[in-house]
Amino acid sequence: QGDTKKPIRVWCDGCYDMCHFGHANSLRQAKAMGDYLVVGVHSDAEISKHKGPPVFCEEERYKMVRAIKWVDEVVEAAPYVTTPEILDKHGCEFCVHGDDITMTAEGIDTYHIVKSAGRYKECKRTQGVSTTDLVGRMLLMTKTHHKQKYSVSKEETGEIGVDSSTRSPWTGVSQFLPTTQKILQFSAGKEPNPGDRIVYVAGAFDLFHVGHVDFLEIAAAQGDYVIVGLHHDQDVNRYKGANFPIMNLHERVLSVLACKYVSEVVIGAPYAVTADLMDHFKVDVVCHGTTVVMPDTDGESPYAEPLRRGKFKLINSGSGMTTKTIVDRIIAHRLEF
Ligand code: CTP
Ligand code: C5P
């Protein structure tokens, strides 16, 4: 008795719709206030009642929150108004929420009870990212969808490497200010151990979603250390088409770093997985999902080198979700959101 301190259990709750790095950052701060983080996620019915239907269904939202590395436990269908009873039921001392007020349909602060019970703590809301903002970027797509052709001239490419946010018509809309501090806070900060099997995957990972989570979970099972190479905005734009990516490179870095299956991220990876890259990271296996592999600018497969080395593996995530699915969902339901 005495010396062994009881672990502090912390409670967070929310909709976590279109789960983004702002949500992840609030969970990171909450976890730092204790030892064990329990996250209550509201059901579709509850959200519809208070603020309108969510973009993602509850099963998708539960999965996304479970994949965030600071989350120890998810409580499904948590009540919209947080009570001391729910905190007690899960052994949590207090709850944590961002410094913005959340209201019920009746206009009542959803945290008023725990606030007066002295069981409420605040974390800093992440500026420049929200579900509303992301939906806005996607709706912006419909307006100029067929008019705007995004292209990059030779003289401009030098600049793109310096600031990836300036070239894409949509990612330039971002209000988020990326800092090295944020990357540091999100990073696992761990190098591979000697003998670790290194898995490398590359992609856009735009609007990080359940398909990515399913894919990364299986990729992580192929080894001990997962490196995700994120393509530059202009590469994503080349192979995904005129309006992509929705999130710029910096935003995609944080989204991917927040995932528990990811050990390290390459910020702007070459489109082709080169011999240099494989040697540098001592890659044992390169994985790709069942989505189409777009050829490089020279017409070759970006996976030619790992294929040559017998170090390429196709993975079936079992998920049909793509960034395009999300955009289509939002455009189809734009009047409801
Ligand atoms: N949150 C945050 N920074 C953001 C967005 C959300 O810190 N940019 C925090 C909220 O303060 C809350 C938690 O994430 O503590 C869960 O938020 P949620 O209920 O899902 O909704 P919103 O606050 O409405 O987030 P959004 O506007 O992005 O939907
Ligand atoms: O499309 P994107 O580049 O973001 O995909 C990153 C990786 O995730 C790719 O290997 C892709 O095949 C995989 N993926 C998947 N299942 C999905 C969506 C993506 O396996 N539903």
C-alpha cells in the first residue's frame, strides 16, 4: 500500500464524425492528463437527434476512434450529455473536452452536470480543422468540378517542394498552421529495434478513413515496424485527378501519425519505391491494397523495384471505402449536413 498509485482513468466523448487530427489531438491531450483513456462515442440516433445525421455511421466512427494511438478503450453509444454516473461506471475521475461549447438540441451545455460536479477539464481545441471545414472543401469540389483543371508547370515545381499547400486548389484552402511541435507530439519517436521486420507502404492517405485503418492493421501484421510514405500533393493530384488531395501533405502526416499501426512517416515520399529508399529504411516488405496501382510518369509500376526483389505483397483490406466514396457521400447528402 501507499507507493503504488492507482492509474488515473480519463473520459472523453463526442461524435468523432469524419475523424480528423483535431479529434486525435484532443485525445492526445486528454491521455496526457492521466494514464488510461476511455472514449465514449455517440450513436447515429443520438447525433441525428441533436445536430443532424453524421457522415459516417457508428460502426465506422467506433473503428476510427479505436485506431487512434492514445485511446485505450471505446464505449459505444455513449450518452450525449455527460454525467457523473457514466464516468463512475467506467472508473473515470474526470472528463476532458476542447475549449468550445457543445450544445444539446435544446441549447443546453452537454457538460453542465460534470462541470458543476468538478469533474471537467479542458484541453485546447485544434485551430484550422473541423468536420465542417472538411465538408466545405468537398462541397467546393462540386462547383468547379468540371471547370478547373489543375496542372503544374515545370518552373513551378521547385516551389512546390518548399510549400506543398500552395498548389492544390483545395488544399490551399486549409487554415491549419503545421508546426514541427505538432509533428513531434504526434510522432511515435521510436526507431526500429535490431532485427525488426520493416514494412513499407505508400499512398495518399487522404481524408484518413476506415479503409486505411483496415489496410494498415493487416500491413502491421506483416512485420514489426510500419513506415508510411506519403506522396506529395502534386503526385496525388496527378494520379487521383483534378480535385485531389482534399487534405494537404502536412494534414495527411498528422492524420496518419495518429494511427496506432504506424511507426514512422516519410513526409513526401517518392512515387516510385526506389532501391535507395528500400536500402535506406532496410525494408523487408512493401504492401499495397486492392486499389488500382497508377503507373509512374514513365509508365512503369511504382512497385517495380520491390517486385524485382520479391518483396512485394498485395493485401486485401476487405474495405471498399475510398476518399472518393466519402466525397460522393457528402455531395449526395449535402442538403442534410
Ligand atoms: N476537437 C478539437 N479540435 C478540433 C475539433 C474537435 O479539439 N478542431 C475536440 C472537441 O473539442 C471535443 C472532441 O474533439 O473535445 C470531440 O469532438 P466532436 O464531438 O466530435 O465534435 P466537434 O467539436 O463538433 O468537432 P468537429 O467540429 O470537427 O465536428
Ligand atoms: O488510396 P490511397 O493511396 O490513400 O491508399 C493507401 C493504401 O491503402 C493503398 O495501398 C491502398 O490500396 C490501401 N487501401 C485499401 N483499402 C481501402 C482503401 C485503401 O487497402 N479501402
